[in-house]
Amino acid sequence: GESVGLHLPTLSVQEGDNSIINCAYSNSASDYFIWYKQESGKGPQFIIDIRSNMDKRQGQRVTVLLNKTVKHLSLQIAATQPGDSAVYFCAENMPSDSWGKLQFGAGTQVVVTP
Amino acid sequence: GAGVSQSPSNKVTEKGKDVELRCDPISGHTALYWYRQRLGQGLEFLIYFQGNSAPDKSGLPSDRFSAERTGESVSTLTIQRTQQEDSAVYLCASSFWTGGYEQYFGPGTRLTVT
């Protein structure tokens, strides 16, 4: 079946630099995407979401970009801080699924170095 | 206010025993979700509730898994005759409604089957 996937399992970023986390999806009909951050030993924490009728959405220090042409989703973190070290998951709602069901990708480990 | 809470935080059980995992959602949240997360992997959807009803149970791995919710509040995930492959972190999340997607996660219950 179609599923969400991530390009890089681990991303090492120097403190102060910008981070870009990528996510590929194969279901062109998916209409909602969301990014979560999970710190060690904790549950995932919502970061930002985007619907398929948008290309870009900005939050505080984060931007999500959606490229429907190539079925690609990215999360940009500006001025990465040590507290940004975590695993980042993208998730999607597929139209074939019920409203409450999100399909999560495998995750990308972000390591912020001083 | 209080976030999503789960109990116990850790559970070690012998193969073949039954276990019950509890989730207390955020007050007023009508939707409640259960996920499983194996070590180093993404979240695997199990089931969600809208009120006390479970419209989507498609993620439950086998008939050894069941869940219920009462009073549109507390939910219990029960695993009967546990197997070693059931070892994982079980995460609960809640949201105002299923279309709202911003799911607030609890810290999880780490289940170890020996």
C-alpha cells in the first residue's frame, strides 16, 4: 500500500543553523499532513500542520512546505537550538482512511551539535 | 490544565498474562486514540474513539487486543495472552474532535513482555 516515508534517518545540525527535514509521500490524494516532535521518553508533540490546498505554512521558527508535484513535504527549523534535538515524524491522513486515522512515517533523528 | 495521562508508565509482564493500560484524556476532548511504537520506529495506529464509540478498529493487530472507553473519558487498552512481540510503548492521544487532528499525546506506557 501507499505510505509516508522519510529520506534521512539522522540529521546532524550545528546550533544556529537552519534544519530541513524531508518526507516523501506516495498517495497523491492525501489531503492533510502534520509534523510531530518526539523527545526521548516523551509522547509526540504537535509542531505544525498543512492541508493539501496550501503550499506553505509558517509557525514560530518552523515552516512546512508541501510540493504536491513531487509529493514531498518538508519541515524547516530556523536557528536550530539544542532543544530541537528530537525525532521528527511526518504523518498524513489518507482519503481512504477514517477521519481519525493518521499514518506516521518512520521518523528522522535530529541531533544539534554545539 | 492537565494533559493526557497514562498508567502505568512501565509494565513488565510474563508471556501469556493479560495486561490493562489506562488513558485519561484531556477533559472535554471527544476523540481518543491509541498507538503502538516499537523501539526506533514510528507510530502504528491501533484504534480511535469518538465519544464512547470506536469507528475505526482497523489497527488492532489481533483479537487479543481490545479497547473500551466509558463516560467519554477514560479508555482502557487490554492485551490478552501477551506475547513478546507486544513489547512496545503504547501511546494515547486525545483531541477535541477527529477532524481537528491536533492530537495531544500522553507520555506512553512502556510494556515489556518477558
